[in-house]
Amino acid sequence: MSSLNKTKLYEASKRLEKHLKERENEYIIYKQFHILIGTFNVNNRQAPSNTLLDEWFNRVTDNGNKRSSNPDIIAVGFQEIDTSSGAYIYDDKRKEDEWELIVRKTIKNCYKTKNDNDKFQLLNRIRLMGILLFVYVRASHMEKCTLVSRASVPTGFMGIAGNKGGVGISFRFYETNICFVNCHFASGDGQTQRRNEDYQTIESRMAFTDAPTYSFKDYIWYTPTTPGSSAPNVQASSIPTRWLVKAVELFRLNISLKSLHHCHNKSKI
């Protein structure tokens, strides 16, 4: 196909996309779903008993003694699950498996149900050294999760070590593309510029099978407040968008996010 024909085909597809977008209310039914996200820096500790995660899951689900809507999707991220020198050399999945087992048991215990369609299933998982991400989806939605992909970007020593960086899982949920990105950045107030640069590196280099990170309508970045930061501790839970914005500010990423917001069209979570 000649370059001229390719250009015409591209222009025609964009016109079609524009017209479909204008009339999407005629053929699209909107539904509300709930997403629960959490992130933990475990500082190379062993996977605990269910007790600690049970407390967190129950707290965010009860929402101050007022039972909130149960999630349809759960994304849980970890940092520093393995900080040993051997982690730089060997790809040992034992700690990854231990944490997945704990999370899976905790979810099962917290969201008890006799209906198989309401049970959670692991959609995908990914690890970059000590950075780990799990995504679970209710069984009733699993067949509507397509184009599942994962990717990782190291930003550690010389830009290649995986002790710092980000891992991501992307998928299409019904007709909406969603991407979760779990990051581990440099700590300390003096590392603001480094964190900004790492954020930009992860965003630009994280490439999924079907689309780059920035093409997703809904993507959720999360990272813990780093040690040495002057920001107060924040407990992330199932939070409304207005609280999420405040949490992002407290995560010491506000400087870079303010300069980067013009690059994205972000929809409500």
C-alpha cells in the first residue's frame, strides 16, 4: 500500500472514530464499577499471616462502619519484597509466590461468598526484582477482560537495575482500557528531581503489547510515601477521586505532576 493510500485510510478511520464518539450515547450503556487499590513497602520482610492484610481489607471495605460497595477489581502493589544482593542476579519467584498466596487468601477471607461468579480470580501479576503487582477481578467479569498485557521499566543504578522502577498491568475491561502502574522511586526530600525523571522514564518507556501507557483512558499510578519525605503518612484505600488528588500531592510527586498534567486527558475514576 502506498504512503498516500495509508494517509487516506488513516484520515478516514479518524473521521469514523470522531462520528462514533459523537453518537456513542446511542449504542453504549454506562455502568459503574468499583476498584480497590493498595500499596505496601514491606522492607524485605517475610510475608506475614493474613492478620495484617485482613485488617486493611476490612477497614477499607467497612469504610468507617458504613459498608461500602465491594470492589469489582482489586490491584495490590508491593515494594522491596526482596532487597538482597542475590535479587540482582537470580530470578527467584519464591517471595512473589508467598505474597500472592497471602493476598489471595486474604481476599477470599474478606469477601466470602458462595456464588462462584462473585469470587476473585488473579488476572495477572508482574515482578521487577522487589517491585510486585497483582490484579484480581471478579469471576463474573473475567470474560470481559481482554488484551491483557504487562510491562516493566527499571530506573535503578545506571538506569538498568530493577531495585527502582515501575511495573504495569494493562487490559480492556468491557470497552474501557485500564492500566495499573506500581512504582518504587528514590527516597528523601533531596531526590525530588530524580523521582520526577524516573516518573517520566517509566511513562515514556513502558510499552505494552497493544498500546503505550499514555493511550489508556484510565490508568492508575501508585507508590508509597517514601522514607525521609516530609509528607505525613497517608493510608491509601478505596478513595474517591477528590481524595486521590490530595494523596498524590502528599506523595511528593506534585511538582512533576503539575508540569505533566497538560499531556493527559484524565477521566474520573
